[in-house]
Amino acid sequence: MKNNRMIVTVVALLAICAFSVVMVVAGQPVAAVTALIPSVALGVQQIVQAGTGGAESRRERTAAQVPDREEEPRG
């Protein structure tokens, strides 16, 4: 499973690099390309997490760490 995640991450990073090169060759200023990199990287991170189930295990850990509280009557 970890190998699959590594492969997806490397492919995504190569796609970001290729996307950046294409934008520069197409005449976009470098500042525009660098401004898009964080948002594209965030999207790649979310895709990798969704594909590997990282968010689900995190939710289970969080739910296990938070103790149940009884609600107090109001008023």
C-alpha cells in the first residue's frame, strides 16, 4: 500500500512540474506559475489521501481520543 502511495505522489509531482513548464512555454509569467503551485499541490495531497484512505483512519483516531461528555441541563 505504501508503494502505491509513493507512485501516485511521484506521478503527481511530475505532473505539477510538466504543468509549470507548459505554462511558462505558453507565455505565462513565472509569478503566475508559482502562485498556482500551492493550490495544485494541495489538490494532489487531497487526491492521494482520498485514494489511500488516510482521512478515514484519522477520523477514527480523533473519535477515539475525544472522551464522551454528558450534556448538562440548561437553565
